[in-house]
Amino acid sequence: MQRSPRTPCVLETQRLRLRLWNDEDLGPYVLLNADSRVTEFLPGPVTPEMARRFFKTQNEQYARDGCCYFAAELESTGELAGFIGLKYQDFAAPFAPCFEIGWRLGSRFWGQGLATEGALSVISYGFNELGLREIVSFTVPANRRSRRVMERIGMTHDSSADFAHPGLPGDHALSLHVLYRISKP
């Protein structure tokens, strides 16, 4: 696949390129979010308009903060696998403001270590390039796949900081979140 010069690579791993978003990502991103296994722990579907806003917001965040949820493409083919990156969070929670590491990959990319590989690169970038002292991650308790990635990248569960996500009603099935942390060595 020919790579466009308008989507510069920010980080590279052995198998991934983490880069800014472009219009060509819309179809593949909407398709991966149409998979109920991918969105099992999300509060609702991702529409094309939501995806466009997400791309714009992430690229703007990168310009402002030097990080975002990067488009994650396979180095070998240029195919969009999903996203991996850091997001500045300032919602009402005892641990915020903070930088959260997050990922979402299409289900056909699961079980290959791609989320772990990309997340390790992002953690290194956050600590060494952005000067962060701590990075957090959170998910619903039942999201074992994501929690295993958090553990594989060296994060530890801080059960004293588990919280009800302020973006969801308190009685929502996905409201309760577990918090993981990693500090710069």
C-alpha cells in the first residue's frame, strides 16, 4: 500500500506504525467498530460522523499535547488495525487530570501481541519524550482482554481508585471502571 505523505508516522514498532488520522481511515475505522466484539464494552455504536469528529479531535490533541490516540497501521501492509495512544483526560475523578493510555483494535488483530507492542512504545514515548511521570488506563472490570494488556505493559491495578465513569449514568452497566497505573521508573 502506498503511504501518503500527509500522514506522517509518529512512532514505529516492529509491526506497527502509529500515526495521525486521515480521511482514508474512515471506512476501515467504521467497519472495525461495527464488530460487536470490538464494541462490547462501549456505551454505543460509532457512526461515520462520530469517527470524523474523533479523527479531528485526536489530530488536534496531537498538535496541542504531542500525543493522541494514534491510528495504528500494520507496517507490512499499511492496513488500519485500530488505535493505540495517549489521551489527556480532565474529567471529574480523583486521579485526573491525567494521561490515559488506550487502544482499540479490530478483532482480527487480537491475540497477536499488537496492542502490547504498540502500548509499550507509547509508554516509552510518554515518559521519555513527553516527560510524563505517570500514565493511567481504565476499563470496565469484565474487559479481561484489555486488563491483560495493562498488566503485560507493567501497569498495576489500583483498586482504591476504581471509579464510576462520569461520562455515564451511575446505573449504567458500564459505569464502574477499574484503574491501572504505571509510573516512570
